[in-house]
Amino acid sequence: MQRNIFDSELNSDQIIMVHFFRKYCFSILVMAIIFYLSTASPSTFPKVTEIKYLDKMVHILMYFGLSLVLVLEIPRKKSYGYYFFTILLPILYGGLIEIIQENFFSPRTGNIFDFLADTVGVLTGYFVAIGLLNIKNKKVKY
């Protein structure tokens, strides 16, 4: 009888990783999409008519989505870990991507205003997600 990788027993570290990826699959997917969009060559994308600050709006929307998904996937607890993973982690991720762009992806450049747009997106996404959760749970607390 043939065995495949799904028939094998997993050790405890592998079980933890599988559980992690299943539990946070949307957050990981959004982070991967943001990384791709942030590091791909600009020639990869079609030229859009010039709209002033369009790139900043895109940054806000990307990190709004990331923050929204993180808040919805991570169990809500009033702890430092919760705030780290739903607010600070995406802000740090945005900063890290700006540093990576500046140093490793030559047509791309890091920009403090992109980082600020990322931060605005994270904070807006966080508060919108909390508002949606409160409406869903019929709570008024923030």
C-alpha cells in the first residue's frame, strides 16, 4: 500500500505550524500579497492615469485590509499580545517593507510617506474592524 505525506505522523512542531497556518491563513495571504505588490517591478503593473497620491491610497487600502483581517482572525483579548499582533505588527511590517524596497529592489525606493500611509491604513482598519465586531456583538465599548 502506498503512503503519502498526509499519512505520516507529524511531530509537535509540525502540528503547531499546521495549526498556525490554518488559523491565520488569510492574514498570511494578505501579507504575502502586500509583499509581492511592494517588491514587484513597477513595469509589472499597467500604467494608471495619473491620480494625485494614488500610491498613498493604495498603501492605505493594503494595510487597512491587513489590519482588518488580523483583527477578525486573532481572538479579541485586552492584552499586550493582542495589540501587538493587530496594530504594532502590521505597522512594523510596513516599515520593514520600506527598508527592504530601499535596499534590495532597485527600481523601488523606501519612502517615509508610504510608511505613514501604511500606518494610517493599519489604524483605520483596526478601528473599523473593532466597530464591526462591536456592531456584530451589539457592544458599544471600544
